[in-house]
Amino acid sequence: MNLQPEKLRYLLVTHIPFARKAGGDVLIDGLWARDLEGISQSGWSLTVCAPELKSDSALQTWGPSAATIPAGGPIRFAGFPSVARRTDLWKWPSIRSVLAREVRTADVVHTSNLFAPYVPLSYAHDLAVRLRKKTVYVIAEDFHDMLDWEFARLGSSPKEIERRRRQIDVLDQRARRSASTASLTFLHTPAAVVRYRLSACHGVAIRQPGHEEADVISREEFQQKCHRIESGEPLVIVGACRHKALKGLDLLIWAIRRLAGRGLRVDARLYGGGEQTSELQRLTAQLGLEDQVLFPGSLPPGADVYRAIAAGHIFAMPHRTTDFGRAFYDAMAGGSPVIAFRNEASTETVRHEVDGLLAPLDDIEGLAATIQRFHCDRKLLTACSRSARERALANTRSSWYQLRAELTKSLFLDPDTRV
């Protein structure tokens, strides 16, 4: 496909903040930095339009670490005032002015599904559509299901629950409206495809793994891992995620306790941290599993995560909503099959009995049964491990960035040759 070689001006509008250091370098979330570098390396002249914090000490990351983008590099940052609450209405005329300026000079305008208080950033998409700019819209997950589970249902009264669900419906309708007018909509998870494919004018399923081929467990290390599995050593389950209720780690701990009651020892290393860490540690102590379930803390994204996963036998992500992030692909890079609950995200990502096993949703006994099956059938475990590694080699971050870039650049081809 002969795409136009010149650099196109790519504007990415986001709610994810950044801060400038004294010398002009930009500090941002570490995981986000890798995404931006991937877009930039795909051949765009990239500008990121985002909330600019007054101090780099105010930056909070959703991953375990931050990253620095050098001033004068290939990624340009255009800041606007950060918004902390809905009452910051006085900031929006200034924000819209920045958005309008950047949209008018862009060839492609990229936005995504937004959450309060940044929903009005959708103005950038709407303006780009009016100006007949090419637009890319990203829906990163089935946020309706996720918010219904961790936000709406936790309301203090039926009236509050209903009010929260109306808020989610407003976000959902905004996402559908943007998808219906975007030149190209990337749906990052299978669950997002199911919910939004009929709303998108031109929707494409996309993946976003975080690893490259060099990050995948080596053939020699993998052969040693398979030998240890087949020798019958006790299984080690690895989890690596934020410790939040929707991740289902408490159900995993209960499943391990259920297996212990049957005389089957399984160890777990639950990397990460968060609001539920103390609760999970208390549960582990109450169930007498302190020598089996360990909490080694958070790891920086990249090599440390892959090494930790590779050192175990199975990766567990018993997510209780249809979100799954990049964790499944991180597992495969470590040559570890995935155990997860069955839902619209996992069934289209983890191939049951090929590179993992799926359990009924929210089912402790079902989760225990999948672990026990791998324990008892080591040939199945090594076969799934091998398929997981092969999957990781074929699904690298750069391969998906290349496809995404080609799809976006195809918007500038003649209609008769467009993909």
C-alpha cells in the first residue's frame, strides 16, 4: 500500500496531564509515554494537547512510574489549564481557544471517550468534523460496564444509583456520537467492539500490547520453564495489576484457600498496589495463606514485569468487568498462559485451552478448578505456555502501531484505494 510519505500533523487531545520541568522537558505517566512514542515513531508530526500542571510534583501516574519526554524532541506538547471539578467553568473559554488553535493547524485530530470533568474536550472532535478534518476516535474499553460495576452500583441509595447510571448513559451517548462522526474509530478491546461497533461509521478492532519481540521470554529460558513445569514443581501464579476490587484478586485468594483445603498447594505472587492492598493482605492472613500468597510490591513497566511473569507458571487476571488492559499480553510475553473469568473481553483475547483457561464469572470454585486442571495436566500447561509465547511474538507493540498508522494514513488516499 503506497501511503503518502510526508509527515502529517497529528493532534492528540487528551485529559491525561503533563508537567514541564525547569529545563523545559515534559514529565508524563510512564505507560502513556510509551504510547506517545509509538505514535510518533509511526511517522507523524505529533502534538499532544493536554492539561498542563503547574508543578511536576503535582503529577500523579496510574502506572508505577513517570517518564520524561525531552524538550525539542519529536513530540510537541500544547498545554491548557487543568480542570479539577465541574465548577471550573471559567477555565473552559481558555481551553477551547487552545483546542481551536491546534485543531485548525492539524491534519488528523485524535480524541477518545472522556470522563468528567473533561467531557467538554469533545469540542475538539466536533470542531474537526465541522472543518472536515480527518478524525480518529478511540474507545479504550467497555467503560459502561466498568463504571456500572465500580461506580453506579455502589451508590448509597436507589436514587443515587439511578443518578449515577444516568451519568454513565450520558457518557455512553457522547461516545456513540463521536464514533458515528469519526473518520476512523479504534475499538481497543473485544468488549468495546461488541458495545460500539454499530455506532461507529468506520470502526476497527485494535490491540495495544506493551511489549516488543525482545521482551518475550527467550527460547532457552522458555525450555527451562517448561522442564520445571513438567517436573511437577508446585505451581506459582503471578498477578500484576492495580489492587482494585474489580480485579478480582480476593476471589483468587479464596480459590487458593479452597485448593489448600484439598491438599493442593499453589503459591501466588501478587505484584502491584492500590486501594485494596491492605484488605487483600488481611484476607490472606485470615485464611492462613501468608506463606503462599505474597505481595512483592509494584514493578516499573517493561522488563521487570516480564521477568516477574516469566518466573511464574500461570498468570491470573480474574477481572470482574469486561475491561482487561494489556495484562493478558504481558503474560504471554512471559510465556505464561492466562487464567481469567469468562466475559466478552477475555473470550476474544484468551483462547480457552490454547493459551489459557477461562472460568465462569465471579465463580471461586470455577477459578479453583482451572488452577487445579493446570496442576494436574502439565502437558496442557506447557502446550498453553508455548501458544502464549507464540502469540506474544506475533503481537508486538510495534506491529500494532504500524497497522494503526497504516489505517490512519489510508484516510488520505483516494476513496477507490482506501482500505
